[in-house]
Amino acid sequence: MFRKSGFSIAMGNSSDDVKAQASEVTDSDENEGFAKALRRFVLCQAVA
């Protein structure tokens, strides 16, 4: 699925195999990784 998407984000608490295949790694789900990824990779591009 990561290869098909072209850009992929893994959560920080994912396995090392998943993180190695992802384009970027964000914080863990316990530390608001999803929200941080949205702000960094989605919202910042909408503003630019």
C-alpha cells in the first residue's frame, strides 16, 4: 500500500519494518502523531 500511494507516513510506534518502508515517520499515536502529520504534511501545503 505504501508503494502505491507514492507518499506514506508511519506512526512512530509502528514496527521498524513499517517505518523503513514509509516516506516519513511521525510521532506515536499516544503523542498526537496523526495530528502532527496532518499539520506538517497536509496543512502546511494548503497554506503555501
